[in-house]
Amino acid sequence: MEPTTNLDELYVQHSVHLSSFMYKLTRNQEEAKDLVQEIFLKLCQQDRVPEHPKEWLSLTGYRLFVDQWRRKRRISWLPLDYQAASNHTTPEQAVLDREFERQVLLLLLRFTTQMRTALYLRIFKQASYGEIARLLMCSENTVKSFIRRGKMQLSKWLVSSAQSGLEIGGGNRRS
């Protein structure tokens, strides 16, 4: 990279624009400042100044914002394999765990055969994506999609049944 005066000039020229852009994305002044700082840190790590610095800085800022947003939006899944969680459960907890497992098994009946098989093998048998893909004769990415979509749907069904206080049944089968 060229002398630091070049970086200083770039900062003076583009920091106001970047701060405004990041603020529009984040709606938070502190996060916007942090992102601008991170953008220029990334610039310092480059071997040379980009040919079109304003475009590079804006694109890098947008990518950093998206990464930050994704980290915040990560879904924390309910652990569906309670058996491995603890061997020191009370009898009451063991009954609740078996009931939860029974409800999940009933909900699995609502899925298509392939998705149900993928979910069952992953949740209850801890099979790898590769093993499931070979068994279902599809790609690992397809299996990962089945698992992700299936867990999201299971979570919705479990939450809605908990809120309504209804017993989960095998009806409403999806094709």
C-alpha cells in the first residue's frame, strides 16, 4: 500500500459518505461508526489502494453490514435431542422429555417422506449430512435444506401448539 497520507486522504474524502451510508443501513450511530472503522481497517489490510476506492469502500461496508446483520439474526434452535443433554434428569423431566419426543415424532408425520426421513435421521439418529444424502440419493445441500426448513417448521408447530395448549396430532399432512 502507498504511504499513509493516501489513507488519510481517502479517510477525509469518504468517511462522511460512509458514515451516512452505514447509518442508513444500521439506524444506529455507534454501529455505523464501528462499521466505518472496520471498513478502513480492511482497507489497511489490502496490498494496494483499490482502483475505485469509493465503490470498494461502499461495497465492503455493505458486506460488513450484511455479515453483522446475519450474526444478529441467527436462529437458536431448540435442542431436539434431549436424551444426550443430561443423565441427571429428574423423573418428571424424563417424562416431559419423552412427551416432547413423542410430539416431535407425531409432527414428523406431517412432512413429506424425504424430509421426514432426513429430519428423523438427523435429530434422533445423529446421522451426518453425507449419510442422509446417500440414503435419500440426493445432494448434501438438499439434505441441509430439508433439515433447516424442517427444523424451522417444527419450531413453528411446537410454539403454536404450546401457545394454544392443544395436543399435537398427525393431521394436516403436507405433501
